[in-house]
Amino acid sequence: MQLSVYSNPSTDRLFIRDNGTVKEVVINNLNGNAVYRASSSFAAGNGLIDVTSLPQGMYIVKVTRQNGLISTSKIVVNK
């Protein structure tokens, strides 16, 4: 299944569709530094990621599914 991360650009939060199949979510800045990480507990939630603490800019979202499939997506955070 294709990764679906929205709204993009975002000002306050991101939503990951089908979060019940998610094992881990990592958001990296363009320097490759992880600025957000959530493990298996993410699947139990509502699929929302609060990005209000992230500075404005572009980020890479890496989603690892429980079946091992890894998807990446670029997002933009606007303030």
C-alpha cells in the first residue's frame, strides 16, 4: 500500500493513513537528523503527528510498516 501523509504543506499536524499497519515513523530534517520518532505505540493512536514544534522547512518522513515495507515522503512545514 502506498504511503499517504497529509496535509502537505502542514502548519500544525500530519496524518498518516492506515496507521494500524505502522511499526515506526521517523521524521528527518534535510541534514539527516531525526527530529521525530515514534515506534509501535503509534499504531495504537489516531495517526496524527504534531509538527508545531518543528521549524519551518522541508523534512523526510520515513514510515516502516509491520510487514517491513518502508516508504518515504517529503513534507513541508509552514508557519
